[in-house]
Amino acid sequence: MLVLTRRQRESVVVGDPVGNIDQMLKVTVLEIGVGRVRLGFEIAGSVPVNRMEVWQRIHLGIPRKDARTNHAAHVLH
């Protein structure tokens, strides 16, 4: 695991600097709070971005519970 230190409004870019811009991921620290960090992600719209727990549910094919209607809804990707 690569560990980097960033301050608020600083970014990290993942991708080949001379490669395709559509394959670049930019992560910016937007806000630092007590026990929380808000991150902003910039990437091509065709690339899905999910929190780890959501990605795991999608990967395992587990339906999510729809809080608005209180019934199971399948995650579509």
C-alpha cells in the first residue's frame, strides 16, 4: 500500500502522466474534520467510483436495501 500525506485542497493523481487522460484519477482532499475526511474524485464518467462497502456488495451480487421504500433493490451497474 502506498501511503501519501496531503493537506486540504491538495490532490493525488493516479495514472500515466503521458497516457490517456480518460484513464487518470484525481483525488482531492476537500475537507478535514474530526474523524472524517471528505474526498473529491475526478475521473472519466465511464469509470465507476464506489465506497469500498458498496463495491463489495456489488462484487458479491448482494442486493441493497432501498431506504426510501424499505425494500430490497438490486444494484445496477
